[in-house]
Amino acid sequence: MSATIIDGKAYAAGLRTRIAEAVADMARQGATPGLAVVIVGEDPASQIYVKNKARQTVEVGMRSFEHVLPASTSEAELLGLVAQLNADPAVDGILVQLPLPKQIDAQKVIEAIDPAKDVDGFHPVNAGKLMTGVPGFVSCTPLGCLLLIQSVRKDIAGLDAVVIGRSNIVGKPMAQLLIGQSCTVTVAHSKTRDLPEVCRRADILVAAVGRPEMVRGDWVKPGAIVIDVGINRVPNLAAGEGKTRVVGDVAYAEAAERASAITPVPGGVGPMTIACLLRNTLQAACIRRGLPMPA
Ligand code: NDP
């Protein structure tokens, strides 16, 4: 069997085009949505993410407010900035890039963000809304995964889904979204017994682990939809000393022989995360202005 390759890059581009059209309509009415991104410190990966977020925010026509703070920033200073952004009418969405330096309690910062501007969906109010089936902001990466699953199969009710990983930002919200779609969901983690056997039951397999190519081809049920969230940098021996490449949590070539559809890494889930952040920001802007969310 040769799997359909789920092109997250193309899907995300289409999503951004639709967002840009809606933003243009709002801009004509003088109501351009705005996204504030806060980064503390000099983590190179975080800096790349923040640059990409800012660029794509501007590309869809939204206003981007970047706040770059030194690594020595205190918790009180960061909470002060969050309070200022909560009160700023030009700001519809607030994202504080994680991880934060040691002196700052990330949970405290997440809880300080106005849930109505929490476009990352990390605030306990939004996590609770997802859990109870009330509309709110859904964490961007799992939301992107669900859209990709539905791009190959609209109705997933009754399917067996296995999510590997139980983090608050990927695994748990992913499981909740799949429960919301009436899947029968198993959440696996580092203490799960016989993980390969658990995975073999999955019609939908989502890997969010952070271990390069851990999920082997023979863990995949023939015909399964495989979503690989992992981003792992490994040595690229073919390219030479010190070179690296990015691989997912799934051994792609092996898994693609059994899956009906699979996301590549890169080019699968990754591009969806920022697109969903922009979608959440549009949603926040529509709610704050009393406008319906465009389809
Ligand atoms: P975390 O480290 O927070 O969570 C990893 C999860 O995997 C934990 O629940 C852990 O279990 C579980 N796990 C670890 N080892 C094993 C194992 N051997 N067998 C089974 N389960 C295991 O990671 P995140 O959820 O933040 O991210 C997961 C991956 O997704 C990473 O590669 C990350 O880079 C990537 N990512 C990609 C994004 C994107 O935009 N594409 C966005 C966010 C993350 P336990 O709870 O028991 O420790």
C-alpha cells in the first residue's frame, strides 16, 4: 500500500489565504486584528519561531507586536507586560513563547493572560472549555493535527485513536479533540506497557513524543492515518561532519508502507501550528468585535 502524503505546508497555505481574506474585510472596517508575541531570552529555536510567527502575522494582514525581553527579566516585569497587553485594545491575541528562563514560573504567566486573548489555548480556562466541550481557544498544534486528519477523512466517529504523549500542549488536548469527534481514544506515555501493541490498534495514530523515529513500521495498523508531531534534530552523516537533519517520531518510510495517509517531517504538522495560531487570533478578534467567525 502506498500512503497518501498529507501536505501540511499546502494545507497551511490555504488556511492562511482564507484568514488573509477575512482580515482584509475587517481591515476595511478599521478593525485589523493584532497579535502580540513575547519572547524572553536568547534561545535560538524560540527566536526562529517568533520571527516566523511575526512574518506570517504580517503576511495575513494582521498587526504584529513583538516584545523581546532580556534573559534577566524578572517574573514581575513579565507579568507587568502581560497585564499591559491584556488591557491594550489593539491586541487580540497574546502569546508568550516557551520555555521561559528559570526565574519565571511559566504557569503563573500562562494564568495571567486574559483567557479571551489566550490564542495558544494554554490557560486553564481554555483547557477546561475543551474538556467540557464549550467553545474556546484550542492549542494550535493539536488543532492543526485534527484539521489534517479531517483533510483525509471527514467523519472519524467510532475510530480507535492512539495518542502517544500526554503533555498539556499536545498530547492531552489532542486526546480531547479526538474524544470530541467521537473517537475511542487511548493516551500512551512513557509508562505504557507494550506500546507497539497499543499502537497496532490505532486507526488514527498521533505521535507526540520527542524521540526520533521511535514508532516503527510494524507498529502501524494497515490503513491507519499517521500524524507525526515530533521535531527531532539528528546527525546527518551523509551531509558531512556536524550537519543535522530533522526527523519525526515516526520511522516515515516504514510507516508509509502500511498507513493509508501520513504526515511527513518536515512539511506536515509543523506548518499547521502557526496557521492555527493565526486562526485563533482571527477568532479572538471576531469574538471581541461581536462578529461571526468566517468559515
Ligand atoms: P513533552 O516532552 O512535553 O512530552 C512528551 C511525551 O512523550 C510525554 O507525555 C512522555 O511521557 C512521552 N514519552 C516520552 N518517552 C516515551 C516513550 N519512550 N514511550 C512512550 N511515551 C513517551 O513533549 P511535547 O508534547 O511538548 O512535544 C512532543 C514532540 O512534538 C517533540 O518532538 C516536540 O518538538 C514536538 N512538537 C512539535 C510541534 C509542531 O509544531 N510540530 C509543537 C510542539 C511540539 P511521560 O508523560 O510519561 O513523561
